[in-house]
Amino acid sequence: MISGERSVSCNRWNSGKTQHPTNMKSDVCVQSTNDFSALSKASASALGYFQDTFQKYFVSRACRRSPLIHRGYYVRSQAVGLCLEEFLQDTQGSPHIQVLSLGCGSDSLYFRLCGEQASEALCVWEVDFPAVVRRKSNLIEQTEALRDLLGSYEINPTTGEQGGPVLSAQHYKLLGVDLSDVSGLEAVLGNAGFRWDCPSLILAEVVLCYMDPARSTALIGWAANRFGNARFVLYEQFGPGDPFGRVMMSHFVSLNSALHSVTVYPHLHDQRKRFLQEGWVQCRVMDMNEFALTTISDAESQRLEALEPFDEFEEFHLKCSHYFILVASSGSLADTPVMRHKYSDTAHSPTLIPCASLLVYPLPETLRGMRRFGHRSCYVSSDVIVSTGGFGEGGGKHQRLTDIHLLRHGGETWDTETTVTKWDGRLLHTLTPLSGGGGILVLGGRLSPSRAAIGALILTYEERTQSVMVVQRDLQPEILRWRHTATEVSLCDQFYVFIFGGRSVASKTLQGPLFLHPQSLSSVEIPILGSSPSGRHSHSSSAWSGGAVISGGLLSSGVPSGSIALMRPSGSRFQWEKLTITPPLTPRYSHSSHVVGNKLLLVGGVWMLCDSVPGLAIIDLTTGHCAEYQINTSLLEWPLMLHGHSSVVIQDRRHLLLLGGGGTCFSFGTHFNSQPVLLELPRVL
């Protein structure tokens, strides 16, 4: 699958010299991303993510994209749409205003604005490769619904390599021109009647990143100096250094469409500094997580939930943490705040300063069976770890897995694996080892985002045959949820399985709590005093002192939690307590957790509004003291993604075994961690 971005004019000519063939090939590859983008926009609009009755005319066929891609294009549409809306509001009363779209591709911008009854004062200018705009012009002329919105117009099909207007109407100009030649761009615009003295919005969606950074920066500086009263709206990628960023960057390299500026301007503050240094007066920039949290209402979020089943939160938030929207302003437009429609106040978490770095060691390369995510793992005997389900590689393709994976400890390390095909295909379930030889209880999970797994399973390990027996059990009531937790707790010398949180087909966040009797698997009423943690999913739970420790999770608001809740035995009931953490824990979800002594270990996960990726957090459950550790992956040749993973504390209590992990990285492909790794724990434990 290729990326869904717009085409861009860049580096096609080099000061009149003949271009190197590899550069020409790169241009063609960059232009091809336009087709994916147009199809994705048409697919999202057809399902109601946003209103666009015109994008369908710019694609040759209908193609339904994944829910993850739909949401990615939705938040992009919201961001660019808000910037356009604010520009039109802030320029009301002006006799003439302009929108200049750089690298327009097959976008339907002008026709959407016509449909929304834009001001008669507005003129939309679109620029792209000559070949791209000629194709777009032909399509417009052949489509009655588009042609009728132009009014009278002129077509110049012979526009050559030197650029110029291909299609010209009173309120719409389509030009073929090279963006990397700033003087040529200015000349072509000027000759076509562009006005430099009126309020203008310059729009560049995933365009400048493909250009040579020196040339794109020159374009930014030219716009700041040439336009007296303008806004520059930029939407593109950033953050190349973390695991998701590495997958993103390598994807574009594989397409011969490298993201040049992302390497030179890797952080948001780099982009802001870039625009201010080039002469823009004001500049505001935010990643798409922050944008969504501050500009999309709860009612709109609920509308999105109803459009189609969705369960790829980690991948969506990681995608949003690697794209940004930037608005730079000059002239009187700099006096008005931008991206100002807020529904909630949020701010980036402070840059974390880890107290130390912890090294991970790869296990033997021959271990390939844990290339999966959404699975669960635990000990099934003293030297065997069982992992069940998940999404991974099987039968030569990516799919829900139907095997049970066993990892054994050999002479010196974990180096032997076998699989048993007895699994029902569920993922995002729970594995709960039961006391007294009761086996491992499997609860919940899903077969798809609209189909929950039914019934419980009991797994037992046979030492003689070194295999796993699976017994189907009925539940009363059914646990029709996933992304929940199930922890064995004890009260008055009796064991119970404590179930908390999760998602279901009917509810995006569940609370509970629910207790099961481990033998009968029927529900038991046990009172809990105190205030229960709010509903959530993708949190973690660990057993401690007969009770449970609930950490993190994704709340119904779409924001991760940074809380630690303790459920502790108190006589014939349990008691909720909230642990005060110092310094505050950075909110996260999709992590794993363990208790070693009185220390809670939180491993990996996903967090938002933070400039790094989660490593290992250690919280003292008696004092609330929190320490964050970075994970050193220098011994790995591949990006280590610590979400959708599982982890097991090795019996020496000095190491953690990290199994699987990864995800579907937006449209950049699916990433699986190549092999299990061993994490050396700090001496504080």
C-alpha cells in the first residue's frame, strides 16, 4: 500500500540544465501519491467523514479505504478546513481575496468552496506539475457538474514546460509551473493576473517535504516577502527519529519519494523557527493529536464512532503525532489568532528527562513466531511462555492468527519455539493464570471490531507432550468485550477473577468492575468502597497484595489516563484508592505492566502530546515516586514498537522479556517487531 499524499512540483529542472533521470523518476513517483490521496478522500467523503460531493469526479473508480485511513484524512480535512474557514471569516469585507494552492493534485478545493457559497471576492489559484494540471483540466472540462461551476473559462492545452495557465475562469486559475523555481513561479502568477496586494492564503498540503529543503525554505521566504497580507498553511510530516517515524521515512524512500525536509526540520519547533526566520510575523503549529483534542467536539467524535467499526487507536494517534498543521501570518492577518475554535484546553507534556537508559538485547534471529501484535503472553510452566492470538504473519499473509505459540528456555537463553494450531482467532483478549493448578483463563477478545469472541477458554500445559490443551467453557454472563483486563485477586482466602474496562460493540469504553468465580466462571457480587476509576480501555492491571493495580488506559474522552488506582482488600470487601504520583505519570495506554515487590513497572505503550516514546516507568506503590527510563535499542537493526506487545518478568527478576508488538502504520504498511528482546531492569529493583 502506498502513501496518500498530494503531488508536488519539485526539482524537475535545475537552472535550465537537463535533469538527472533518477530525479525525473522521483518526480513521477511523487506525482503518483496524488492518485492514492484522491481515492482516499473520495472514500472518506462517501462514508460521511466530511462533506465533499466533488472529489468523486476526480477518481476513475471507487475504492473503499480502511477505517484508519479514513480517520487520517478526516483529521487532515478538519485542520485544513478550519484554516480556510478562519481566513474567509477574517477577510470578510475585502474586495478581493485569493487562495493559492501549491501542489494541488486532484483536490476539489475550488468546487467545494463554490458549493459552500464562497464570497464573490474569492479567486482560487492552483499550481502543480504541467502534466498533472493538464490531466485535471481535461477531467474538469469533461465533467458537467464541475464545468458548470466555472462559468465562462478558457483552456490552453498546449501549455509547455515553461508553465502558465492551463485553465482560466473568473474565480479559478489552474497553472502548470515548477515550485522550485521561485522567480519563474512569480512570473507565471503575475502574468496570469495574480494580485500581490490583497489578502491571500497559501496552502501546501504534503508538498514542501518532497522538495530540496533549501528550495522549499526559499519558497517560504519568498512568500513572506512578496505577500503583504497573507497566511501560509502547511500540513505535512515530522518526527523521523522514533520507531513510527523510521517506518514512515523508510516507506517514502522505498517509493523513491523521500521526505527531504523532515530530516532537516524534525521537530515542531524547527518548523516554527524556520517560518519566523524567513520573515513571517506570527506562526502557530500543532500536531494532529493536539488539533483533534482542541478543535473537535465530543458530539462530532460520537458521530465518527457511528460511521464504521474502528479499533486502531494506537496507529491513529501515532499517525497524528507525526503530522502537523502550521499557520504563519503576516500583515494585518497576523493580528488575529488562528486555530481558535477550542472545545478543550490541552498542552504538550513537558519534555521528559529519563533518569537512565536501559539496554535491550535481541533473542536469536531464528525466533520468528512472535511477529504479531494484539496477542497476550504469560508463563505456562517455569521455563515455558505461552502466547496466544494476535494479528501477524501466517500462511504467507497478514491475518488474525489461529496458533498458540510456546517459547522455551534452553541452556542459556530463550531459544526454542513451537506452535499449536488450536486457537479460535481472537485477539485483544486476556490471559489470567489461576491459582491451585487451575490453568490459564482466557476471557474476551474480538474476532473483528464488530464481532466479540464468545465464551471462555482454559489452557493447560502438558509437560510430557510439551503441548497445550484447550477447553471451551461457558460464561455467566458472557464477557463480550476486548481491550479489558482480568486479574486474579483474593478476599477472605477466596480467589476471584477481577475484570475491568474494555470496549464492546455497543460501547467505546466500559467500566465494570465484574468478579468471576474461577471454577464456575459465574459472576459474584463483591462490594468495593470508594470512587471507582472511570471507564477506559487499553489500560493495564497487575495483582498486588491480594488486590489489583489499574494503570493508564484510553478514556471515553479520547485522552489517555495518567492515573494509578489501587483496589485493596479491606475486610470482606475491597477498597479503591488513588495513588498520588510524584512526579506525575505521563498519561499512556496500550502498555503492559507488572508488580515486582512494591514497584509497579509500566512497559511501553502510546502517549500523546509528548515529544518522545514511552520506555519503562517504575512507580513505588508505597510512596508514589515515579521514575521514567528510556529504552536503548542500539543493538537492534529494526524499529522497536512497544504497543500491541506483551511482556513477561523473567524469574531472576532482573530482566523483562518483550514479545511481539507493532501495528498497521497508517498507509505506510504493517510493522512487526522482528524478534523478542530482553530488557535489563535497573538496579533499583
